[in-house]
Amino acid sequence: MGWDIAGAVASILLALAAAARSRSAGGFYDAEVYGMTPRSHRRYALIASVFAIAFFAVAGWWPRSGATIWLFAAFVLFAVFYLTSYLRGAYESDD
């Protein structure tokens, strides 16, 4: 039961961070070079919400689910993709 709660909390935090980041246009590198536009951040927020609501909630209700660790691993991979895409262009200084 611990992995599904940890995964749900982590995916909610990622969804909130992506939604907050989608409110700005971004700098040159993240928006123009790496393609991390507000629309991209909204997509990541949506997918992270689906992880929290659909996948981890179902895994929490499913008795003795061995697939929860695999689900958590898939979410961690998704989160790493998002964070590395965002962090490559996170610095705003073009000077």
C-alpha cells in the first residue's frame, strides 16, 4: 500500500508543478529550442493527473497488487523525462 500512496503523492506534486509552469511562456531555450511550451507543460500535468487518479487509485484498491511497483517505476521514468526536458532549458538568462 505504500508504493501507491507514494506514487499518487508524487504524481500530484508533478501535476501541480507542471500546471504552474504552464502559466508562463518560458524562455528562449525551453520554449523555442526544446519545445517546452505551455501546451507541453499542460500535457505533462494531464498525464501526471491520470497517473494519480486512474492508475495509483486503482492500484490502491486492488488487493495485493504486484503491479504497483511497476506502475511506480513507469511514473518515475515519466517524471525523469519531464524534469530533464524542463531543466535543460530552465535557466532564463540568455545574456
